[in-house]
Amino acid sequence: MRPTFEAWRAAARALLDAGVEPAEVVWAPAGPSAATEPAPPPGAVRVPRRFVDLARETAPHPDPRRWQLLYRVLWRLLHEAPDLLERTADPDVRALVALQAEARRAKPALDEPPPTGATPFVPAAADLAGLRVAAARCTGCDLHRHATQMVFGQGPPDARIVLVGEQPGDQEDLRGAPFVGPAGAVLDRALAEVGLARERLYVTNAVKHFKFVARGTRRIHQTPRASELGACRPWLEAELAVIQPGILVCLGATAARAVLGPEFRLMRERGRFVATRWAALTIATLHPSAVLRGEDAAAQERLYQLLVEDLRAVARAA
């Protein structure tokens, strides 16, 4: 088999048509061999578009195991779990997403113009729905090359309180929503404790694409650079211009510096309200992920109580 997506797709169709299971196939440059020969004319197979995109982007990766992984995921999608790609903890799905990200990073981008920042992509006088649609097409910085998708803010357009984090994490990148991973669970618990209903808040991030480094099947968070914060800043400003919140909450040092300036020091200045051009009451507190990074249970509890203390001040001001 030629090492191309088209050649793999043709072989996979034939194997599927013959009912050949992944364990029976050995993928090699000369072609797939199996205990059962595939039928020559492949039948029509309906495959989710998301998988097709994953396969097409993963195909250029040099890992020889990619063909077997792709066929195994395809087989499972069609025969075992139609929602497999939504199961982000599944080992096969995580491995495939990691290969896709590595292939994206290695892909030449000579035919693409240099990043310009988000400004050219932000429509004038758009509501949140219009901004969300436009943001999905943003290529204003290099982070879009590796992330699964743009993760835009969520919440009502008339929210009095806006929460701004740093960037999407692994789960947020896969699911397309902010604060839905482990840090989101910490945030939800703290909000409930102080009586703030998340569905009445607008939650977003200073950077809208997940920045990470791949280590095996894991994707490890990396802090965005100042240039990446600046490139994505027009989206945050557009969100805040539409919502015009009364209270703006910065979750973590990166978000705080994006809003309050590079000299802001979180642990020294957290919990204090100041006026900014986006909200009369702007405050910074810990990012929920900082709680999870506490060295032990006692440290995590101390950090959690600091987060709750600051959010309680927000609840009182609301």
C-alpha cells in the first residue's frame, strides 16, 4: 500500500466490505494482508466526517502504526460505538488525536500567509452568535494549527458577571466548551458554594485555542506567550463589548495580566476590586487548575479556600 490517505481509505473500504476485523490485518508498504481476502469492489460505507478529517490529517505522520490505529478506530466506530470520538478518555481516541496534533505541527505551511492576529477576523457590530461563527474561522496566530477547534465563550449575552480564564485545556479543546474538564469541576463546586449559578455567568478565556506539547498520548498544557495573548485579545474585547458586564473576574495570572497589565502580581493583588474599561468592578483570583496543582490535599484545600473567598466577594458585589 502506498503511504497515503487515499490508498489507506481504498484498502480500508475493501476490508470493511469483507468484514475483516482489525486484529486480522497487517498493514505494510506492500499492502494489507489478512486471514480473509477483502472483496475487490468496496461497498459504500458511511463514515463520520470528523473521522475522515482525523484520518486525512494523521496520514502524513511517519509512525507506521497509524494505519492500524486508524482502521481499529474506524472499525469500532462502525461496529461497536458510533459515539467513540466523543469518548475522549478512550486510549485509541487519545492516541489518534495525539498523532493528528503531531502531524499538524510537522505540516509545511508555506502556502499560508503569516499570522496577523485576530483583528481581521472579528466582524463589526456582531452579537455573540455572530462572533462565535466568525471565531471558528480564525487563523490569526499559530495556535490554530494544532488545536482541535476554537473554544469560544459560553453564557447569556446579558450576563452581569464574566469569568475569564487563560485558555482551553485538553477536555475543552476536544469538547468545544470552556471549563468542562477537571478545572471546570473545581470552578463549578466553588461557584455553587458561594451561590453563583454558572448558567447565569458568561465564561470565556483570554486565548481561544489550546496550546500544548504532545508527550506520547498526553497533551501537556503550555502557557501562551504574550504575542499569543495579544493576537487573541480582539476576541475577548469583542465579547466584553457585547456583554458589558458589571463584574469581570480574571481566573489566574495569565488572564489577570491580559486584563490588568503585565505588572499585575496575582498572589499579592488578588481579591481586590478595581475599575477597568471593561467593567466597573474587576477582580482577579486563582485559576481553578492551581487548586489541582497543590502539592497535597492540605495545600489544595488552602488554595481552594482562597478561590472561594474571592468568588464570595464577587457574589456579594453582584
